[in-house]
Amino acid sequence: MSRASTRLLYLARHAEPDPSGCGLSPLGVQQAECLGRRLAHLPLSRVVHGPLPRASETARVVAAQLERPAALVEMEAAGDYVPHVPGRDEVPDAWADAVVSPCADVSEEEAAQGAALAAQAVELLAGPATDGREPVEVVLTHAFTIGWLVRHALDAPAWRWWPPVQCHAGLTVIRYEPDAPPAVVVANDLSHLPADLRWTGFSEHLRL
């Protein structure tokens, strides 16, 4: 087994999608270009993305901005799924309705599939660099998946992936040390986006 070292996991929600679902909107392309320029200096061998067109297209645009070539790698665990369906008994009474209701229509099959993918996401994406794992990783994914990995890094209860608070092309960075708890260094950072490209995909009442 190789010696573990510090690893930085860069997570970004896909850029604004086209209403057709076939890729990105023109605004989304601009967001992805800005995100790519933000990440351009990183020593990457690959860019991981989920299987849906909005994630794969974001990854393609981001990779085109990088200073060195990076392979595009599709990963199902970086896709769009509900990672955990909260039960009412898990959540404090004051927040139970707000947390449980949004997942009420998730079927047992979808819940089981989501839980399996969530476990894979932790196994494949969380933790320090060891056994050939790159010390810097970029993953273009979805709000629920980012929330799940942040929850895991903070060792929070399973239901606490909710609420998802990632904007389109927002950047979250988790630092994994071999001998220390994970640290969420940056969360939903939009500083790489000009003002007119920020806050899409985010509820109006939560915008700052």
C-alpha cells in the first residue's frame, strides 16, 4: 500500500442547462468557461463528470480551458440521484416537514439505487491520495451529490445532505488530510463568475 498524502477534491455543479436537456444554455457555456479558467492551473490528469448531458457538456467546456490535456471520465456515482431518503424520525421536529416532504415521491427502487450510488461516491471520491489516487481531482456533478460529499466530510447525519445549496458552476473544495478530519475549504464559491452569471439554479430567496 502506498503512503497516503493530502488530496484536494474540487466539486462543481454543472452549468446552466438548456431547456431541451441536450446540453448547456448559452449562459451555461459562459459559466463553464469561467469555471474552466478558474481551474486551468491545476495539475489534472482527468476531469470526472456524471452521465447526464448537462454534466458531460460542462466537463468538456471546462477541460478545453485547462493548461494541460486532461481525459474526460464519466462516472455514474457523479450523476444526479437522491443519496438518502430521510425518515421523519431522523430529523428534528422543527425541520421534519421541510426535509422529508421533498423526497416523498422517491420510489423504493430509486431510493435503493441512490443509496448505492452515494456509497460509491464516497468510496471513489472521498479521502486522501493513496494507491494511485491523484492528489487533485475535479468532478462536475450535481447539487445532491455535492451535498452528500460535504455531509460525509463533516461527519453529519445522513439526512443532512439536504438542503442542496449549489448554484450552477458553483465551486466546492474538500481537503482530505491523511491524519486529520476532512475540511470543507470552499463552499458554493462563485467568485470566478461575473455578476450577471451568478446565482442561476438557486432559489431567489436564498440569493445574496
